[in-house]
Amino acid sequence: MPIPEDVTGFELDADVRQELKSLPKTLADDVARNLVMVARLLDGEAEEAYQYSRVALRLASRVAAVREAAGFASYMTQRYSEALTEFRAARRMTGRADLWPVMADCERGLGRPERALAMAGEPEVKQLDKAGQVEMRLVAAGARSDMEQYDAAVVTLQSPELASSAVHPWTARLRYAYAEALIAAGRGDEARDWFAKAAEADTDGTTNASERLAEIDGVEFTDALDPELAEDEADQAEAPAKKRGGDIADDRVIFEDEEDVEEYYDEDDLEIDEDFDGVVPERSQDAKAEDKQAEDKQAEKAEKAEKAEDSKGDAQS
């Protein structure tokens, strides 16, 4: 796997570099640079991070930091069996319990939530710091939900950490998980408040609490930079103009130029006046009187025809 030239390996934490000192210097440098790439890509390009972790693992499988990095790369790419193997190896090498919650979550990923619950009751949990204990509680609640024990998941998350108004790195995730558990338990009316509390604590955007809160409130967000939305807005803007044009009869013919007009009309029907300024002159009083007489005659003729038709009908009867 290619590694950018600006990656030196010194970007690693001091304790990890200390572990690598057990290796020959050239080998240690190669492993360090691969571990840096794992750390860089883990959140956004997990599959690439996994490939770098496999290189480091081939070079130095006896280093705990390498096994741990390989475990997280496997976990992020949902290779839960591989991840569990690496985490167990790292724990055997170090004796630390800090990987216990993520190991339990791997059991969930493998479809074994009951094992995750069993791990939540093991003595190793007492060795965890506050953040680790909260993480273990989140995993246990997730296992309860996997088993469709939704009310139990709600109870599992109820803790002093949840009730505290203090904000810690895990506060937003804990409140968010509690809100989700409430919804699953059919207590959606309570969930809104907890999504709001989660959004308030989530200054780093680790959850989508704000979006869930807006969804509950019926608010829709649109991306102003989305080209599809921009096209839809343009179509909506054209709609009123199209509606106004819809008042014109469907059989109306629109002519492009003077030649089309001449082709449609006979020469006796239309004479084009090149000097016409677009203003129709007002008809004279005499012309209007003639129009009135013509209309009266037409009406009288129609009336006579109607009477004749009625008389004919009576005679036939």
C-alpha cells in the first residue's frame, strides 16, 4: 500500500512508539507509518484503513498496538469475527480491560446479544473508567433492543450519568440512545425532550439528534446546493406562467412569422398592413349603428325560423 511521503510515523502517540521500539528500527518505522494511515482513514475511508492495518499486522503481529489497530479497522468495516480475534489478542498482551465494551459490541454484530449482556455483568466492567462504563451500558441497552426487550433497554440506560446536567464526551450519545430506546418502547412523547437534550450536548455533531428532533416537529431541511432541488424550484417558478397560458384554447394556432399567416389565410381574408402600429381605431357611430341593425335582423330571422319549426311540429301532430 502506498504511503504519502509526509507520513513519518512520529505522528503516533508516545506510548505506541514505545511499543514499536521492540522491533528493528527500519521495521518499526514501516509499521508506524502504516498505523498512522490507519488512524487517518478509519473514520472516513474505513476499507482503506483496513488494508493498511493488514500490512501492519503482517509486519508486527506481536505488538499489542498493532493488534488493537487491526481490531478497530475490522470493527469499522463490520468484520466482527476478525475484530474480536484482534481485540482478544491485544487484551491478552496488555491485560487492560478498556476494550471490553467494543468486544461485547462485536458479539452483537455477530448476532449474539445474549453474550454481550453476559459480558456486561463480568468483573472486567468494574475496571473500566467512567467513559468505559457508559460505553458498556450503551452496548447492553443495544443488546436488549436486539432481543426486543425495549422496556429493559430503557431501564438499562437510566443512570446517574444520564440524569446529570454536566456535559462529557459521551453525554450526547447516551441521551440519544435513551431517546431511541423510548421510541422503541412506545414512549415517543418523552423521546422528543431527550433528542433536544442530546442536540444541546452534541457540539461536535457525533449524532443526528438535531435532525431527529426536527423530524418529530415536522420540520424539513433542504440543501440549497442540491442541483436537483434547484431544478425543482425552477420548475415551480415556471408553473404560474404555464397556468396563465393554459387559458388559451388548445386548438389555437401560434404563427412564427408573416409567411405562416399568409399560408393559413386566403389573400381575400387578410391584408397585412406594414404600417400598422398595433392600435385598433375606434369604430364610428354609423358603423356601430349598422352593426346593431345587422344583429337585430339576425335575431328576427332566427325567431321566424323557430316559429316556423314549431308550426311544422304542430301540423305533424
